Amino acid sequence: MVMQRNIAPCSVLLSFLLASSSLLSGMLVPTVATAQIPGRGADPMQAYYQALQLYRDGDIENAIRGFEIADRGTRTDPNGKYIDAIPARVMLAECYWQLGHLPACRLQLDQAAQIAIRHRGWINSLDFSGINPATQIQPASNNLWPEVAAVRLIPLPASIPMHSGRAITEQSLAAGGVIEAPNIQNIDAIEIMRCLAILAHRRRVLLGPLAVDDALAKETLEATKLPSSLNHPMGLSLLHSMRGCEYYAIGDDPTVVNRATEYASPGGVHPLTPMSLLCAMKVSVAGDDKGDLSAAARATIVSTAQQITNAAAALDQYEMIGEALQVAVGVADEQQLVRVEQTALLAGRTLVRQSRLAALHCYLVAADAAVSGGRVGPAAEHLQAAIALATRRDVALPRLHAYGAYIAARLAAKKGQPIGLDASGEMASALKAVADFVLNRQDRKRPVISMPFLYQADIVMTSLTGNVGNQSAKRILSGYAGPTGLSLWRQDPLNAMAATYFDDAALHASLLRIASVENDGLEVLRQTDHVLAKRFTSRLPLQGRLLQLRTLASVPADSMWPSAREVIANPNPAFTRLRDQTQAALVVPANAEQVSVRSDKEAFAMEAALSDLALSRIAVPELNPPRVAKTDVVEIPDGIALLTFTIDSGRIFVTASRDGATRTWVVGGANRLSAMVSKLLQDIGAAKVKGKRLPDDASEWKSTATKIRSYLLPESSGWSEEGLKRIIVVPDGPLWYLPFELLPAQSLVAKDDKNVDGENTDSVALWADAVEVQYAPTPGLALRHAASATTGNRIAMVAGTFFAVRDAQANEAMIGDVMSPATNALLSTPATAPPTAHIGLEIGHLMVAAPVTPNLNDMLSTTIVPVENIPGRSVPRMADQLRDWVRYPAGGPKSVVLAGLRTSGSTPKLGDGSELFFPMIALQTSGVQEVALSRWATGGSSAATVLTEVVNEIPHTSLADAMRRGTMMLRQAELSVLREPLLGNADSEATQLSGDQPLFWATYLTSGSVKLPPPASED
């Protein structure tokens, strides 16, 4: 069975969507319009065959008009269109397939299937006796190339007698119905059977795994069952071959292969041979349960593709050649790729006169095979030949144009152009052409779905609305949410690209809601992980496929999941070279006076090699951000809790994992959350923009914090801090601005010393005093690192006028005090700082003590080193932006501190948390193990106190412990109003200023991880 991402068959009966009206129905075709249509004519009529030639020539618009004329000229009776209309409808569907209009394609397929179903039993009326199985098998008449000339064709008549009607008797008249006298008519039944096979094949391609539950395909199979009395060998071979394709349409893959083996080539080739073999070949590319193909299986598939090529050429069915050879490219090894390239090139050059559609497809396959084999020069030549053919005025094949753009993107990568670095190069142009067809296809200025995977995903989301709790619904949702399946890449790289571009966050959100209804805490946790991780990877090129491959090349094998270790153990040769190069680039140089900056040129070349791998037909496991395994919760050590929040559909889904179990609950009214957090920030002075910042007393903000705790962690949830030493919080939305450290740690308080609401404010300990509070952008990153950090331990600081804004001398002195504990430290200003993403491997810890303003329009364009109003740094540099951290070169510092990050936490109107989420996840997925951020920029001596302790402790302990110690020192310190940039004249009356004010210390949040090893087995 052809697998989408990782889908398994299910028994849900899906309500499939029907398509819109025909495309281009009003176009005129002079050559077809003037053809004589004498009533019924032949079945199918002559206009059909003229349109079929237009289709094969690539003139799709005129072919559509021709098939519509042929359809109108077919027989109509009280039951509707007769079976001679099936070929025209099927070929209309094929035209819309080439145009990338899948709803119209589906409509024509449905109508053709309904015709076959209405006239069930017509096969019983066929008279095969005129076919003499003993007739001498003949060689092909079109001597295109030697292998075609060697094909032995089974001679078959152009039409087969068909008995219809019944004797008119008193009983038959009484029975009613259609009255027709006994009649014998000649009909091209073999072409009708061939088109039914094409219908079945395209229906399976269109619906993928959903075809298993396609009622129309099953009814078609039932309507064309074999007559029990049929024993004619040739009739059996033709019908079994057709039905083998129909079994392909309903997902009965073993029967497909059996029918092709037994009946596709009964001593020769007949008109259904190519399609029967193609269906069997597509079944075979799926491989075993892991998607692996043996060398023998690959050789068989390539050989079958060549057999289909020769048979289709001998039968004048040229349009099938390119599709068969394209599948062969997907499975061929390096030696077999040469064979496929030669076959495709021979066919392309030979078939230009017979079928420009086939010739164009073959040139593209030849280019695909050449570029897959690393032969850039020949690939470019084949692609140019394809472009010359595709740009002819009377050739309109958008799907093949997009396939050519995909090959052009691979060629650009082979030439050293990476994805995502040059918006105007060949790579960007090629990927835009692919995306325009895959994602943005339009018909009459209206968007239409062009790719099967997206069509199926749309059906799934539409059909399963409200189907909460259904186990089959969960299986099918899970199947379309996850890594792109290898079978998809092997059969159609364009469809695989569509699956790669597809943002499956909505599917995971549906699974999260289902798990919540079922009170399945572990599954809610796992879906939370997917939803949050996808928010990041959806912003990356190819939905993070490059990031996964870069991680696979960078991290130690023993830190990977079993599926990733299997990729390392059985590598692609190109990937092996890239991993060896990456591992060599991770060697830490000896410490030096000046920091070593890694080569832009080398990083650029490695990124281009990575881009080529990302576009190639290989399986890419999801490694980064790390996933949550089913066994992880049991592995969380005693005294540690993982607390996660996800906002969806106006509700907050919460999980708490500790002591080997995960509890889940739902908090309603998520729209209240932003106002509650904003009030707390205003109470502590962080969100005040003018006037007095420092609160007169702590009762107000403590009361607000207590209400927030009661809202998020109600007594019914069963949450308790008892027995906990550390809590790792995964926030979402406005919760990123909430200092969880300020929440009360006790749910039961003394009866005395209460505020007006009856809540105790003074005797309740804060979380900051009772437990260690850490943060993570996803549950997976709370459980394990993304690995690949340097082993260096040198400290680097980029410091601006952060500690004393208006006194440069005092600022320099404070910087010296902060960095004095460091040995061989690298100190620079924003104007002189080296590119942060390319900073040397000897730098283990990077601290930025300067205001950093996030780019709210494009969070990944946020610069780690500020550029505003700095001489010589008027524009952002490459390798300073967040997206540069998740590119080559691999291996960054072990820790990064952004002490001056400015977020909407310092304003009355909160954002969605992106200013904190994206810096933390981008840095951690790049390999940085620990990240510390500020919710609002403080500066001054309070920031100096914290960073001094971090510099002193970080070589010997974790960043989380160092930051915790730094904030403890700050809370015990006495501050000066004049040394705190946040304070103004309104606060100058304060004679004593304690660092224990949350305004100064509650701004800092530090990432945390349990550091679990990889699971022993895949889920």
C-alpha cells in the first residue's frame, strides 16, 4: 500500500469532497470541432481518439475540448451515459491531473466510475470468441528502438461484439424497464477496460491511503466482476489485468501483484499490460515495514519500468513511459540510475514526433536520474532539452513544469547554492516555481489543490470535524501528521514536497483535543510537544527538513533515537561525506588571544550539500526539537516535575508529569489570561511605562499571583509542589511573560495575616524560594538536549552601554567588574563583535549585555547582537540573526545569555510570547544546551550583580544554577536608584532600594532539561 507520511489503513468511512465544474470548457479546438460526428459512431467515437492524440502531444487545453466533444457524442439512455463515455471522462481526468486541478480530476473520475456502476454486468455481454488465442503473436509495428521492436504483441481486434437487449415477450413487457430488442454491436471494449484501469490507478494516486475506504472504488470493482462462465484465456487475461488495477484502487496490494504476475504478460503484451505492471511496481516501491528495499527488489523495479517503457511504446501508450521511469529513479542505485537515464534519454529523443508529453517527461526523468547520480553536466543538458520542448506554444503541461523546477533546484544545490540564503538565485527561483504549483495553483483566479497529499489532508480535516474520540479517526490523523514517507518520495517528489511543505500543526491540535477528552495525559503531553515544535519548524526552509539532516550530521550517534542510528548505520554516500566533514569541523581549536571565526565559504558549501540531500529521495527522521517518547515520563527523576501549557481554541491544555505519571486538565477562558499576567507585571512595575514603577508594598502583586495560580493550577487538578525540588515549565502564549517564580508555593495558608480577599500574602513562600524554576520551549527540549554544543569553556561577552547608559566611564568599570572572574575572556562591543553564529568553537559561553529588540514581523530575523544606532553596524549582518544559528557551521556555545531582550512584557499590551519562544528554541535546536533570557531589559547595577555571579560560576556549574545564584545575590543586595535605568524621578524618593524587588530579579528565565538519554526503542 502506498503510504502517506506514516499512515496506516483504517475503517472510517470518509465523506469525500466532490469537485467543481470543468476547466477550460469554453475553449475552441478547430481541428476537433470540424470532425464529423455521425451519431453514435464508433464506441468510443472517433473524436475521442483525435483528442487522445492531442493529449499525447501535450496540447492539454485543446485535448479537454476534444474529450468534451467526444463525451457529448456518446450514447445516452434513461440510465444516463453509456459505457462508451467512460474513456472520455477518464482522459478528461488525466488532462486535469496534468493541469494540477485535482477537484476537477476527481469529478471526472467519479462520473466515469458511476457510469460503470450503473451499467454493472456489461462485461457479461462481451463475446470474446472472436479472439483466437492460437493466433501468432506479432512483433511491434513501430520500430522506435530495438527493445520496442522486440516486443511481442498479442493481436487483438479493434472492437469486440457485445450482446444487448432481450427478447420482447409478454413477460418482459410486464417486467417493465428499458425495452430493447436483442442486438449485437461492436464496441472498443478493450479501450474501455484500459481506461477503467487508468481510472483505478489515478484514483489511488489521488486518494492515497484514503482509497481503502472509497465506496465508489469498491462498487466499481463489484460492477466489473468476472462472468462465472468465462473461460476464454485472452478474455480472462484482459479482465484480470483490469481488475488488478481496480484492486490497487482499494488498497488490496497483494492481489495487485498477483494479478500482474499471472495475467499482465500471457506470452506477449496486450493493451492493459503497462498499466497492470505500473500498479504492481508502485506497490513494490513501499519496501518492507521500515521502507527498506533490497538490491534485488530495486533491480526488479528498474527492470519492470524498462519493460513498461518498451511495452507502452509498442502499444502507442506513450504517456505511461515517463511515469514508470520516474518511479524507477526513486529506487535506483547509482549503477541503475545510469540505465534509467539512458532509457529515458533514448525514449525522449525518439518520441518527440509521437508524443511531446512523453518526450518531455522522459527528458525530465533523464535529468533527474543524472542529478541523482551526481552527473551535473549531463543533467543540465537534459533539463535544457526539456525546457526547449516545454516552452513550445502548443505544449501546456504545468505538472511537468513543476517537476522540472524540482530538478532545477537539485541542480542549483549541486552547483553550490544553498536553500534560503539567496532570494534571487537559481535555487530560490526553482523552489518558487515548485511552491507556486504545489501550494498556490489557481484556476480562473481561484485556488485549487494540485497535489494528492494536500487533497487528502483537506479531506481528512473536513471529514473528521467533530469526530472526537474515534480510534480510527486518531489513526488517520496520526498518519498525515509526521515525517514524509519514503514511498512518497520514491513515487513522486512533487507530492513529497507538498507533504514536506504541509503544516500538520492543525492535525496535532486535533489529536491533542481527542487525547484531552480521553484524559490521556501522556498523549496530551506528546501532542503538546508536536504543536509547539511545529510552530518553530514551520518557519524553516522545507518545514525543518534541513534542520533534521544537519542534526543527523552533527550530533553523536549515541545520542540519537534508534531510527536515526539506523540512518547512520546505512547511510547515503553523500550523507556520509557530509557527516564526516561536519564531525571534522567540530574539533575545538586551542585557545587563542583572538577568537577564531569559522569559514563562511566552508559553511556555505556544507549548507549547499545539505540542501541537495534535503531535496533528494531519502528518509529524514524527526530529531530536532527532540520528541517525547512514551517511556520518558517514567524516566523523569524523583523531585522533578514537568509542567506544560498549550493554548488552543480558547482553552489551556495543561499536563503535569512527575513520579512516573502524567496528569492533564483543561483551563477555560484563555482569553482572560493576557489581562491577568499583564496586571501582575504592572503590579511589580515591569509593565509601567511612566510614573512610579516600584510598588508601595507586595500585597497587591502577591494577591494577583495567587489568583493566577488558582486559575492555572486549581485544586481539582491535584497539583502540589510537595516533594519537588525542580519544576520545568513549558509556557505558551502570554504565559511566557509570567514569572512563575512569583507564584505562591503553598495552597494552604495560615488563618491570620490575610488580604481583603481572605488570602494570606506574607506567610506564603514563593516558587522562587521553594523550588528551582526552569523553562523549556517544548516538552522534548525539557527532557533532552538537541546535542552538538562545543566542549570549549571560554567566555565571551558583547557589552554595550547597558550597565550605565549615560556614564561611559562607569559603564566600562562595571563591565570590568563583571568580567573580572573570567580567564582568557573575549570582550567586545556590538560594533566589534564577531559574527555570533560563526563564533569559534573555543567559546563555550556567550553573553550579550545590550538591549536586543526582537523583529516582531519575522522572529527568526531577530539579531542576537543589536544594530540600532551603532556606528559601523547600521544593518544586520549575516550570522547574527536567529535563523543563522540553525544553519551551518554546526556546534555553538554551550550557553547563551541575552540579558537585555526587550519584549512586550514591559508594555501594557502583551504579545503572544514569540519574543521569548523563538530565541530560546532557535538557540537550543542549533545545539546550545542552556539559554537565559530577560522578559524585560533591566540593565544597571542589578543586571551587573547577576551577570558577575554567572561569569564566576558558569565554568563550574550549569547556567541554570549560575543564574539562580546570581538572582539570589541580587535579592540580598542593596541598590541605588541612580544606578538603575528602569527607575525615574518618580522612584527617586526611595531611600532604601532592595534587589528583592521582583522588578529586578523576576525578569530572568533560564532553560532547563532533565537530560534523559535516548529511548531504547522507537514508539
